[in-house]
Amino acid sequence: MRSEGATAAADWRDEIFAALKAADIRQVGYVPDAGHARLIELCRADPDIRTVSLTTEEEGIALAAGAWLGGQRCALLMQSSGVGNCINMLSLPKACRFPLTMLVTMRGEWAEFNPWQVAMGSKTQAALELMDVLVYRAEQADDVAETVTAALDIAFNGSLVTAVLLAQRLIGAKQWVK
Amino acid sequence: MSTRPGDNHPRMDRRAAMHTLLAKRDGLLLVTGLGSTTYDAAAVGDNDANFYLWGAMGGAAMIGLGLALARPDRRVLVVTGDGDMLMGLGALATIGVQRPPNLTIAVFDNGRYAETGMQASHTDTAVELTGVARSCGIEAVFDLYHEAALAEFAGLVHSAHETLFARVAIRADEPPRVLPTRDGVFLKTRFRHALGVE
């Protein structure tokens, strides 16, 4: 049971940030996404986290491998459409057993305005699982912190790649006409 | 058929070039791209602080970036080929934004995909990697086609206070392959042991 005050204050984006800090994540690679905007801001403002803006998501898979070689933990933030870009580069953590957690904001699955997002959004989980990434979904705000923490734990305790899909229903459909 | 400006310069022997870059190792951390640069590094001599890629094409420079950011106390050298660099050209933009002072990217450029039958790469006729690196915000950029200049650059790798990028002009030949282990888990764990983080 949480107090009312805590419930009001706790935003799932802030809870992801707290989970990243608790897991000692020191590098965060990202391709910007509206659903990750607040989390990106929190990471950028933290002096102990180096944020790396990427031109394409697979750069982040290689960045994370380099970070781990040097003794640091790295997490990646991306949108579901970016998962497809990662497929071949995921052979790197698979061949070498590099740990990594990817936080993926979903598009193309809930009240999506743009049909071009549906092609990759509907195959995001399958694409990750094709490369043996362990996939977890967070559908509701209350699930997010626990799910992200669990995904980080498994990844860094077991030298595995995990992904948390943050459901589009959780994030809210993108407003196209403002 | 146009040729790229500067194409009439001499080109170096790739094995000699790798020898020169690694002559004074001094704790240098090395990442090599899949294919010939991995064989070149192995030919110079295996080292616990070598991380050889056998795949992940396009990823060498970004691995170097993650490593350089994680270990500001150490010098990181990425040596990869023009094909790998071209596949991950966006990495130069990302590195241009970050510019860690302990990172050097050296591209062995023979204008060829040596591994797959010596097909021409984009650098053979059109793309100047030095210009790309400069445009991406990397200020210390070198076009090297003489051993003497390469030797000077090898010293700079240990003393520079900014990200370095070098295009190393090498001949399109295939020296005998020297193959390091392909066991990625072993390479990773050995590297981390050498750094004291495993």
C-alpha cells in the first residue's frame, strides 16, 4: 500500500530513472522518442550518467558493449521502430554475452494514427525474441518500476540482453493535431 | 571515371602500419573491426587488451566510444577498415558530439572489401573519410600515407587531448591471415580481467 502522497508524486518515468540509478547505469544511449522525453531529460541532468545521442539504434548496442568492456553498465532508450535496426548488431552481445537492457516505447499498437508505425510495432517483440532477447511488457504505470528493475537485474546478473516494452496504452497515443 | 582527390598518394603495407601504430603499446586498449584489421592486430601479437571483432560490422567505432567513455584513464584505439566505417558512418556523427579526449579512430583504407573479393568500396571513387570526420565535428583529422607520418601519429595517440581520426592509406593486398580466437565470451572476459573489472 502506498500513501496517497507517494502515489501522486510517483511518475513511471521518474521510477524508470530511479531503477537505472539503483542498477548503477552509467551510460545511456538513446534515439529520442516522445515517450522517453522526460527520462532523457532526467538522465542528461545527472552528473553520473553519460548520455549518448545516437543516429541509429544499433550504434547503442555497440556502445553498450564498449561500456561493459570498460566496466560500466549501459542502458538503451528507443522507440519500437528502432528495434528492427538493431537485429544484426544484437549478434555482438549474443556472441560475447554482453549484458544490456533496452527500454522500448511502443508505437503502432494502441490507437495509432500512423499506419507506417504498425509494421514494426506489431513485430517488435518477435524481432527481439528472434535474437534471444528476453522481453517483458509494462502495460500499466504501476508495473513499470518493478518490470524495469527485474529486467536490469536479469541482464546484469546473467550477462543477458533484456528489453522492456512500454505499452503505447501506458504512454498515451501521440497527439497529431494540436 | 573520376578518381578521388589524393588518390595518387603512395599507400602503406597494412601489417607494417599496424606494427607502427602498436609499436609503443603502453596500456593502449585496442578494438579492431571484423576482417583484415583483426588479422593485422593478431599478426602484430595477441594481447589481453585487444578486442577483436569477428562480426558486428559497422560497430567498431561505437565500441571504442563506449569504452573510452567508461575508461577516461586509458587510451582507446579503434583500428578498422573502410567497409566497416562506411557501414557505421553515423557513428562518426555520434562521436563528433561526444569527442572523448582518449579516443582514436584509425581507418585502414584500401578502397576495397578485401574479405569478400576486393570489390571497390565507396572510398575508392567518391567518399573521403577525412572530410566526413571533419564535418562530424572531429577537429584532429589526419590523412596518412607515409610511414613517418604514421609513426608521428602513433605517438599522438598516447598524448592527445582530443578525439583523433586518421585515414591510413594502405595497399589493397591480402597478407597471410593470422586468426585470433573467435570465442567472443573469452575475448570479452580476458579484456575485462586485463582492466581489473571482472
